[in-house]
Amino acid sequence: MKFIQISDTHLVGPGRDLFGINPAQRLTQCLEDILREQADAEFVVITGDLSEDGTVASYRTLRSLLARFPIPVYLTLGNHDDRGNFRAVFPDASFDSNGFAQVAIAGSLARVLLLDTSHGTRGVESGTLCRERLAWLDAQLGEDPGTSVVIGLHHPPFAVGIEAIDRIALADSGALHDVIGRHSHVRHLFFGHVHRPLAGSWRGIPISVCYGTSYQSSLGLLSGSPKQRMRGPAEYAVFLINETDVVVHFQDFLYGYAAAESRMEGAHALDG
């Protein structure tokens, strides 16, 4: 089974750039690379921060870019998103009974559950999973305990060691772990939000995070390190799942053989 994770597209309205980057052009390059290199993927998920500013115009840009993409795409939200504007442009997207952008995807060998961690209040950058969202997750995990599950969401529920990110992580991660801990068939968690790739485990559960398709963040592990934004790299994640294993590859579409920008341009650091 193969599926693709895209994250942090940070789209803006037509004619605008973001930190010297055209996010729509970046996402176009990403989708083209997926069709060229991963055309056998069962589906694509985008793990939040679809928009930079939550505007209707930015979501219309996303809808236009996905309109002719032949692989199914599932969407959830991050802290930069606006649930109302998203729903206005994507009324046919998947929502749970409480109106959150949460979806259970049935793959050929595993189920993928996407969680909506958007706080819903403009300017609040940390993530949340309220009682209703956690109840949805618990119910979904209880439906088919014989099938493996991987879970995707925008905000990591743990400290990654980067102060600027750790201040705006998922709140009350213990409640999420309490739900997941009741279900032994959860095999992997994946996230966005960090704008950097990382891997490891959270309370014994394997995790991964991929670069976004828009700007990236400096590592900044020293205390007090300033947050810097970079033009590249840019990538998506390829998940390969069989009966016993989950393997995650990271595909850098920006610096590959079809790159539209040079490595030197992509590595140029921008002021935070």
C-alpha cells in the first residue's frame, strides 16, 4: 500500500508571494512530481496549513490546483486555516458530525485517520483536540481492530526541541495518548507544522514529520535561537505499508532532476 503526505502548503491569494516564494507554484511542482514518480499511490493527504491566511481566495487557489489531479486527495486543517472559509470553498470535503475536517480513509492494507487540530480562533497557533474530536477518533479506532491504522494531524503532541515550535504544539497531548493507548493497532503517527523533517517515537509509537511545500524553518536547537525561514528544500512523504512494516520516504521535488529552482536559491535563508 502506498500513500502520499503533503503538508504546509501555505497558499495565498492570486498574485501574492510568501517570503519570496510562490506557494501555488511550489504545490504545482509537488503534484507534478507525484504524478511522475508516484502515480500508483492510492491517495494523497495534506496535513494542514493549507492556507497562509485562511482566506477564501487561498482555498480557491487550492481547489483549482487539485481540480484536475487524478489521485484522490484528503484534507485536514492547521493553525493557519479558517474552518468556515475552507468549508465554504470545499463543501464536499470530509467532515465529521461536529463539522471538523476529520476523515477515515480505507486503504488496501491499512486505515488512515486524519485529525483536525485547528483551534478555530484566529491567531491561536497551538493545536487542540476537543472532547468531540477525541470521541470521533476513539470510535473510529474501535470500528475495525483487526486492520492497522496510521494517524495524521497537523500539530505534533510532543516537544521537538525547537523552542518556537514547542510553544505552539498540540495542547493536552495526554488526552490523545489516552485514546490511542486503548487501541493496539495504531502503527504510526505523522504530522506537519514543524517545517522540517524528523523521525523518532512518541511514547513508544513511531512518528514522522516532513518538510512542507512552502518555506522551511531553521533547526535552531540552541536555547534562544531565532526562527529563520528558508526557501527550500521542499518535499512530500511517501508511505509504504505492508502486513508488518511502515516505511516513510521523503521526496525532495525541488532539488530533483526536474527542479525549477537551483540549490543555492533554495538554501538562501530569509529573515524570520
